Amino acid sequence: MGTDSPSVPVTVADALPNLRTGRLARGDDLTNNRPAKHLLDERRAYTRQHFTSVLRGRLTGRPDERHRALSRRIAGVRAVAQELWELVAQRPVWRVLQSVRSARTARSGQRPAELELDQLVIGPSGVYTIHTVYRPTQDVTADLARDAARRTQEILGRATRVPITVQALIVFVRTDQPRVAGPRDGVEVLTADELVPWLESRRPMLTERELEIIHLAARDHRTWAP
């Protein structure tokens, strides 16, 4: 990355021969996703299926635990989105996609395993997946974040032919003492207040051309299709 080696595509068209490089239809362009869309969809579906439990929780002051957990995650993702919007406003070279989803092809008889990214951040220093944790009530491990970054690296590498390293970030919201149980290899753990300064402190790794290629591929929903 960051070089004009023969392995790096010379033009956007060379890198993305199977993707549209012009204007995307609104439904195809992931830049239109609002923060926590995947979680809002999940909470809406859960509320429909468990309406009685959710309503009882509201009336009694003892919330349905699953509904409450989704609401907390939504609040966390929105808080991180606000931090990232400020970064993009100050330095437009940074690109942020909200609520990116994909599905892994499953074996016969199994449901596909979904990939859900709270945010995908693309900037001069590289590509980052963000998993948000809001005021944790139980142990947090790095496994999901690490797997999401690995799968994202595979998907974008295959789509762009640009050599990409994707860094997994776990971002804690409303806690000053982030704790991750078990191995943290390959995963950076930050608070929401630390996120933007940490991103800005990274050494540049991508050329402008590479950044553009990666962003064009990442924003097209077909890149993430199984």
C-alpha cells in the first residue's frame, strides 16, 4: 500500500471492472445508510415478534432484556457516529460507511452467518472496522471484532485487487475503563473520546488512488453480496 507497484491497479476501472464507477442508485449506495440501521431493523423486527413482552416491560419499568440490549447498542453506535462525523467534517479525505452488512455463504442446511459492521472507516492510514460497546454489563471479547476485520479484508481485497490490511477496533462508549477478556491480538481497544485522535495519529499508508478505489468498492452494496 502507498506505492505505485505493478500489483496496484493503475486506474479505478482496472480495479473495479465488475462494479459501477459512476453514480450509484440510492438503494445501491451504502453512503446513504444511517447510523445503527442494522440494529434499528433488528429491534423493529424483535418488537413485532415480542410485542407483549416489550410493552409489559415499558408499563412495569422492567424492560425486556433483548430489546434493552439493542437500544443500548444503538445509542453507542450513534455516539461513535457523531465522533466520526466531526472527523470527516474537519478532514474530508476520511470516509465513513455506516451499518454495513453481508452474509457468508452457508453450508447445506445452515443459515448464512451475517457480517455486521457498526462502521467502516477508510482513510489515509488504512481501513478500520468498528465494533461498539455501550456500558458493558458482561465480559467483552475480541473474537467478533477480529473476525469482522478478517472477513472485511477478504471481501475488499477480492473486490479491489488492492492489497489491504483491515484493523479491528473495539470502541467503548460511556465507560472510562474499557476491558476485553481474553486475547486482544490484532484488535485495538479505545474509548469514544480516544477514537478520532487515535485515527489521526496513524501513519499514512494509502495513496489517494488506493483510497478512492477502496471507497468506491465499499460503498457499493454488491461488493458485500454473498
